[in-house]
Amino acid sequence: MARDYEKEFANRVAFIRGLVESSGVDGIVFGNSGGKDSALVGILCKFACENTVGLIMPCASKRNFESDMADAKELAERYGIETRVIDLTSVRQAEIDRLSEITTLTNAAVSN
């Protein structure tokens, strides 16, 4: 049996819309990383609630500030999603500095 993607989309939008209504809020905020998962979330949220805002939160890497942000902005423009950018580089550095005082950080730990 073939999947009915239109029905699945409508069900997900209805689920999100129901959560918005039952919680008494008047909008949705989501993290718009520029990736596939956040793109799907943003699209579903926008269809469920006109008042949807995507937060783009680059952090330290060139990729965050270039290709990922460009992808996030393209999604927002295409679907009419309000966007705000919050640079987390200084927050990340403060966390690294503090953790370095109490432990040795590996490259993997810093990357994650």
C-alpha cells in the first residue's frame, strides 16, 4: 500500500496546530540550522501557525556563518518565515573557557 504523503503532512500540521491552540500561545519559535530536519520542522510549523519565527544560531565555524546560514535563510524566504540571527560564538567560547578550568577538553568534546 502506497503512503499518502498529503494525508501525513495534513496530520502533522493538525497535530502542531492543536498543540499551539491547547497551550494558549500565539506563535512558534524553532531553531533553523539550515539542515533537512529543521527545514521540515519550519515548513510544518509555518503551515500550522502563521506566526512562526526561525532562529539561526551560528556558532564559531565558517560553515555556520556561510552555507548553513544561506540554506536557513533560503528556507525562511521561500516559506515566509520570520528569521532572527543570534551569534552564539561568544557563548560557546565562554563555555569552553569555563570547562577548561575543570577538565581537559578533547577536540571531539570541543566540536560537540
